[in-house]
Amino acid sequence: MTNKNVRLLLGLLTGLVGLLAMVRLVAGAFSGSRSTFAWIFVALAMIPWVAYAGWRARHGHLSTSWGLVVFGLGVLGLVLTWLFTIGAVLALACSLASFAVIWLHDWPPRRPAGDARMVHMEELTDEAVES
């Protein structure tokens, strides 16, 4: 996948699934003064998560097939968030799995196997003495 904007959108979708799942969990679990603290915590934790997931995806090396996997997990997470009682937790798992795919494809590419080899100091000094 060569388009950085598409990868950015996939990363933002990944983060958005996690954000919406957390919003759904907090909305049903807290009331009163605890609710304010929970909303602040969700905002402080999940808004950077959305940005970070987007940044990682944009700079990654996702192929088209893995991009479709990330998209499928994102759509599945969005659907699960609103369908079932445990859906928000399952959506968080989808977001994490989607981010794992993004993170694994953000690693630097491997160097060719014969490109470099370890050299002992003795070999270096032997070559210097011979020349």
C-alpha cells in the first residue's frame, strides 16, 4: 500500500474504535463526580492513542492485504461496540489486534543476509599488517 493518507486513515480508525469503546464503557459505568474523572481519564488516554495509532500506520509499511485486515478489524470493532453488552470490550480487543498488525509492519525492513558480517578485531589487524 503506497498511499500514506490511506494508512493514516486506517490508523485513525484503529484508534477511533478504541476511543468509542472506552466512551461506551465509561458512559454506562460511572455517574456523578466519578463520571467527570472518568471522562477526563478517557480523554487523556484515548485521544493520544488515536493520534499515535494514526502516526504509526502512516509511517509503516502496510501491504494492501494487511491494510484490509486492519480495516476489517476496525469495522468489526465498530459493529461490536454497539451490538452487544460485552461489545465494547471486544471492540477494544479488535483495536489492539489492529494496532498489533500496524506495529508489526512499522518495523524497519530487514537487511539482505549477505550484506554485513561480524568481524573480529584480529581480522582487522591482520589485514592492516598484510597491506
